[in-house]
Amino acid sequence: MNAPSPRPGQVSTLIAGELAEVTIAACGVTERPLRANRVRVHGGPHATLTNPGPAFAVSIHAGTTPPPGRPPG
């Protein structure tokens, strides 16, 4: 099950469960497990959050609002 892809400038934290940040690039695929109770700052638009296990994961996401006249993302 995939969670929404984080946008640059967003932060997230995993409260419970398992999540992995998956990045697909020309040089290969990188999967990075996220640890509970750690804040993660997302700087690039190419990562996807994936739940590798059968259980639910609880996470909190926050971001900034773009300035007026500028499209989001």
C-alpha cells in the first residue's frame, strides 16, 4: 500500500507501524526504512512512501503553503 508522495518542503513522522521511503532513479532503486518517532524532511520530489508489511502505519505530514499566485508542488 502506497502513501501519497511527499512534496519538497514537507516534513513527516512515523508514529507506529512500518514505512519505507522508495526512490527510483536511473542508477537503481533505493529503499530506506523510516524509524518511528523521527522527523523526516523531504527535499526531493521522487520518493514514495510504501508500507512493506501487512499492518497499518500511522504517520503525520505537514507542509508549507505556496505564496499567492504560485501553483502548489
